[in-house]
Amino acid sequence: MAQPLTPINLVSPAFKGINTEDSPLAQDTAFAEIADNAVIDKRGQLAARKGVSVLTTDATALGSDYISQVFYFEDSAGNTEVFSAGNNKIFSGTTTLVDVTPAAYTITANNWKIVNFNDSCYFFQRGHEPLVYSNTLGAVTPMSSVPSASVTSAQYGNEVLAAYGRLWVTDNSTNATVIYWSDLLIGSDFSGGSSGSIDITKVWPEGADKIKALATFNDFLVIFGEQSIVVYSGASSPATMALADTVAGVGCVCRNSVQNIGTDILFMSQSGLRGFTRTIQEKSMPLTDLSRNIKQELIQQLLTRTGPTHSVYSPENYFYLITFSDTNITYCFDLRGQLENGAYRVTRWISCPFVCYDRKDDGTVYIGSEYGIGTYFGYSDNNLAFPFRYASPSLTFGDSSRLKILKKLRPVLINGAGYRVGIKWSYDFGEAVRTAFIDIDAQYPAYFNEGEFNVSEFTKGTALSKINVNTTGDGSVVTVGLEAQINGQPLSIQEFNVLALIGKTV
């Protein structure tokens, strides 16, 4: 009598994202060992990410560099402009990058912080005189040339925050403990009216620190140091604001990683992605480890990075992206909910050309890259394919001591018309990965798989492919997966069924 096949049905594989922290033998099968260039879509399925649809057709002024900052500016009259930075220049425009760097102004780095304040656009970077643009000025202008300006080298800071009717500036070339605020509604005046400053040297909870980033939360000014956080209340009246809270042992490593998501502030600490919320009744700010499932991997990226990180929050896509441009790796954190251990689901985008971001109010995500400026749209990177990969955690079928003779793999894929997909399997953590290639038919079914008079009604249906692959080999532990080159069409994994014969104890 033939022995029945033992199944493992991976329904919505990688639903919980990647996990590089827990033992591979003890992992929930809803995790993934690999989920490259992927997102968790609205159906809870692992799907290929979108790519960068490049808008720039003339990037001559960028030279061989890449866009390091991108910012969408809009004033109250509806005047708009897209600014970007790279090659030690300031650019305007998207289709053609126009060099708008002020004459006789020298730029030595591209790590600008750009903010929109009171119908003007402000550019700050350590060691550089701030720049200002408005529709009235008509050009990007050094701040000292703006009428009624009062600025010194103390305000040549690396961090700027537009909040409570003022600009808040800190982290200049010689001091990272003093915060300067401008006069009310006059972002270029740091000496007149109600402008002022505060030195927080004496309030660091661990004795000494330096400011890396600023943020707001309700009526609180949140000051991120490298090793700690300081919070002031009453920031709408800075002359009388008061120390409200401190957090020791957790700080921010890069001001570009800070994103306010409405209910929380996300930031990258030395121990990974963190978030804090304020409980009004208890006056406390509990901190959560949101990257627990890739903790050591992310810490290694932070320790070895050679440049700034870049991040974006997109409520339309339900994600927070953090990019390490020196390694071309982006981590995508799904913000639709936290897992049982408090972490967000995360996928990894490899060989990714994305460098920096900004989000328009209509949800458009601008992307800066070596190609210039683009948007998060379509399924290619500037018309180039990118790899979509999935690998399961180690599958033991309930008993890692017994031999498994893998017989069939039955993935169910959605869309991907015209793609060649590699179905993969391996045994016992080995590098000898076996692959069977399957071509997905280049067809689109009609609504409910039927068309009236050869015309599809209402919409194109879902192209669903049920694949059946006969497999070979044996081992005590099994890993399965797939790979495809994404180039123009979406692709997602609905299900991955694994069938094996269970043999003797090994």
C-alpha cells in the first residue's frame, strides 16, 4: 500500500515578513527566510514591490552623481516646485534638472534638510549658510540676502524643524546642544522679536549627548540625542516651555530616519527601528522595538553605513521605508499592524536604486536616484527588471529527525503574465538549490473567466496560475521558494503547497 503524502500548506506565505532572528527550525511557517523586493499586499499576500518610474529625461547637471535629497514645495497660493540636491548643486524641476544654486555659493555636501514654512522653502546643512526660496523671491537665495534677515553661523545647522510658527535649528559645526528658534512667522530672523535659544546640556538624562533630530508630538518638542531623548512641553510659547520627560539609553542615529506617522514617531536608533507614544494619564512614553525580527541584521547596517539613511512614510502604501544608499538596501516596514512580539512585518529590497524620498499630499512618493527624479509606480526600475525572491523558513513536517522525500511543489501565483518563474527547493541548509523553471502564460482572463462576444465585461480578471512541480532529493529539513524577474507586470504568491513522503529516522 502506497504511503500517503504529508502536506504543508503555506497559505499566504511570508505573511509575517522575514525573520532572521529566531531559530530556523522553530519559526512559524508564516515567516520567510527571504522576501526580496517584496511587500505584503492588501490581501495579505507576498507581492512584488513597485519600481521607480523616472520622470527625468535630462539629468546633465547631475553628472555621474545621484539625487541625495528631493522635496516637493507648495505655497498657500498653489505655486509648486520640486527641489533636489546632488553633485554639490541644488536643482529644480523633474523632467529637466535645472541648476538653481545661487551664484558664488559653494556647496561641499548634499545632505540637506529642506522644509516648507510660511510660503517659503528653507534649505539647511551643517557648515552652509541656509538658503531660502519663495515665489516672491523667485530664486533660491542665501538667507542673509533675504529682507529683514538676521542669521549668524550659529544657525548654520544640520537639523531644522518647522513647527509652532517658527523654524527650530540645531547641530552646527561647533555645537550640538543648543536649539535656536526664529521670530514668529519669520523664518530668516533669529535675533529679533520672540526669537531665542535654549542650551539643553544640563538636562541630558545620562550626563552628555548631542542633538541629532527634532520632531513634534501634540504640543511637545521632541529632541533626539544620539543616546537619549528629551521632551519639552509648551513649545508653542518657547520662552516658557518646560522640561516634560526624558528617555535614557535610546536615541536617534540619523535625522533623516525620523517620520511622524500621526499616532507615533518612528526613528532609527542604535538598536534598530523604534517608536514612542505618549500616555497622557501616566505622562510616560513607552518605547517599542519595531524591528525585532531583523534586529542584528539592521544593527549591522547601522554600524557599517558610510552615509546618511533616508526614509519615507506612505499611508497610501501602509509602509515606512528606510534606505541605506551605500549598500543599495531598503527595508520596508508594513504599518498595518504589529505582530505578537510587537514588531512590524518587514521585507527587504535589494539592489534597489532608490536613494531618497518625499511624499506629496496627494500620496505621490517622489524618489531620488542615479536616474534623477521619479515616482513609486509601475513594475520596473526605469524600465529595467528587478528580482523578486521568496524562501520559506526550514520545514520539518513536525519532526526534524526523520527523512523527507520531497515529491511535489504546488505554488499558486497571481498575475505575472509572460514571466519565467524559478521554483526552488533545497535540503538540510545546503547550498545545492534545485530549480524548475515554469513559464506563466501571457494571457488575461475575462471577468469571472468569461467574455461575452469575445469582449471582457467590466474588468480584466485575476490571472491565477496553479503550478505543479515534481521534485527530487531528500533530507531531514526542507526549504522551498521561488524567484522571478519583475519587468512590467505585478506578481504575488497566494499559496505554496509542499508535499513529501516521511521516511525513517536519520
